[in-house]
Amino acid sequence: MKRFDVRTFRLPTKLGEWTASFSDAGLCELRLPGTLLKRGRHPGRVGKSDAGVYPVLKDQEGVAGQVLRDALAARLAGERIDLPWHSFDLSSRPPFFSRAWRALYEIPFGEVRTYGQLAAAAGSPAAVRAAGQACGANPIVLFIPCHRVVASNGPGGFGAGLEWKRRLLELEGRKLDS
DNA sequence: ACTGAACTTAAAA
DNA sequence: TTTTAAGTTCAGT
């Protein structure tokens, strides 16, 4: 069976240069400026920037590309914009992660949940640590809102750095504290 | 095949 | 306040 190819693009925004990857099935990765895909797991982990290696996503890259550009710009401007779940390509991911990401997607704009609540929503109430894993492994930052999950006692962690978690929550009118 | 760590948590020591 | 056990996945050995 032919393996579909993945095309990666840069997306310059008012908040730095993001990176997006598309497979034939849809958006399979969206990461923050200054983060790099760590092979296998932990996309979004901090690493050397690879800005410049990929072409800039242009309007003529197709509907999916335009939709993503517009949605990203809108979100960074504070608008409540979501992308349809079916536009993501989350194939071949471990079962619990898939359920956790789906549960993340269900968290409304501007609201937050704890890792415990996420684990329960994903079907395994005791898998709180795994919930953290799933957040860290989230391939589509922002639109699968792993930034809306905080620890029961504090802010919790964030692969790309807590600065980003705070920034993304502030875009939704939330302060990262408690 | 095992072990430890990972964006945790609640309860026990 | 510190320690521990728990569910899921992956990296390292």
C-alpha cells in the first residue's frame, strides 16, 4: 500500500511562524513557533527552529490551506473559531490518545479542565498521567486545545513552554494561575 | 522484554 | 509535607 506523503508549510502570523503538515487525509500536525517535531512521540517539544526549511503556505495551496490560515489568524485575534474534526488526520495513533484528543476537542473555548477530568472524559478516570502524555503528544496545537488542561493544584506543564500556555489561554480570556 | 519517565492526582505515611 | 500507587505510551537499554 502506498504511503501518503506529508507536505509541510510555514505560516507566518502576528505571533511568530507556525508550521503545518498535511497528509492526503487532512491536517496531521500544527505546531508552535520555535518547536520541532521530536521523532515518534512528543510533537511540539521544544527544539531547534526549522524555520526556513519549508515553503510558506500560500493561498493557492488549496482549500484546506486557506481554511487553516484564516482560522489561525482569527484565533490569534481572539475569535472563537474551530476547525471541523474531520479535517484532522489522526490516523494510527494509540487508542487512549485518540480518545483523549477527541475529549480535548470537546472542551469549549475559554474553559479549562484538569488532567483528571480529561482522563475521565477519555474513558479511563485513573489514567491521569496518561492524560498528560496525550496532551504532550498532541499533534495539532491550538485547535486540539491541550492548553485548556491544567493541573488540579496549579498550571501544569506545557511542552512548548508555559509561556505559550499562558498566551493561548489569554487569547480566550483566561489567566493561567489559580 | 524490561525499566523509567512523562504537561498528574489523591490518598496514605 | 513527602511518598506512593495507579493507567497508558514510548524511549532507552
